[in-house]
Amino acid sequence: MHVFLSTAGACMVAALIIFLGVGRWLLVEDPLEKARAIVVLSGAMPLRAVEAAKLFREGYAPEVWLTHSAEPGETLRAMDIPYAGEDFYNTRIMIHEGVPAGAIHVLERPIENTADEICTISAVLAREKNQTVIIVTTKAHTRRVRLLWRRLSGGRCRAIVRAATEDPFDPGHWWRNTTDALDVVREVLGLLNVWTGLPLRPAR
């Protein structure tokens, strides 16, 4: 009985440590260096675009690349409802933040999720002489982005993963608000999907 209680107590402590530490574990970043381009992943406007603009102004790359999300544009188009697209607004944000329009490029292939973005970015980068990009995302998303890059880029190119510095996600106290808690749950489930070979695909 004593051994059982000791084991159960140790398991509870380990579970608590994992629970409290998962927010910090999700946040990973690579050292900055100059690259072919800075890539803004879809979502979390305007945080990611603002961070990309800051890195551009600091001289880390000569261009900023945007991905082109297929939704909700396709659904709205079928309803004859005009939608400019997230890349349009990210472009406007970066111009506002001092990035010249000529330095902003939208990657043509439509994407539905982060895995699509990684495949699109690595395919474009493989044709470049400098095969390094800086990928800007939000804090909780960084570990999944890095893992997807390692799984899907084919090892041909290199990504420097960076988080938006103004992202309010609190990795040390992620359970204190619903936004951070939902981010953690989504990212943990997303990582499980990657580790198991991406069996779950975007809903259509």
C-alpha cells in the first residue's frame, strides 16, 4: 500500500510539473541571422506581420513572404461575397510598419494549414541560392512549426523560427485565461498529429 501511494504521489507531482511547464516547453526560438526572406505565417493578425516588419527594418532579410490562405475566401466567393484575403491585410500592415511594397511577395499556392505553409515555403526556397528563411509565428505555435519544418521540408533548406515579441501569450501562466489555454490545447493536439504522421487533415 505504501509503495502504491508513493508511486501515485510521484505520478501526480510529475503530471503537475508537466501541466505547469507545457507553456514554456511550447515556446522555442532559433538565433537570428540574415536570411533570404522573412515569412509571415497565416493567422494572428497583426502580431506576426508587425514582427516581420521589425525584423525587415533591422536588416535580417531583403524580402518578406506571405502565404495565401484558401479560406474563408473560397467559401465567401461561392456566396458572391467579396473578401480581400489575409495576405492583403498583412501587406497593408507591413507597409504601415515601413516595409516597401516591392519587398513584399505573396506565395501563390493556396494553403489550408501550417503543414501546407511549410511545404509551400520549402518548395519556393529550394529554388533560391540562399536557402534560409526566418519564419515568424506566435509563441505557442513555435514548437509545432519547427517540428513540421523538420518533417516536411526534406532537409534541403533551413528555417529560423521566431515568435512575435508582442504576443501576449504567457507561457508561465497559460492556464489563467481562456485564450492561452485554448492555444496550449490546440498546439499539444497539433503536435500529437505531427508525431503520428499527420493522420488528421483539414476539414472540408
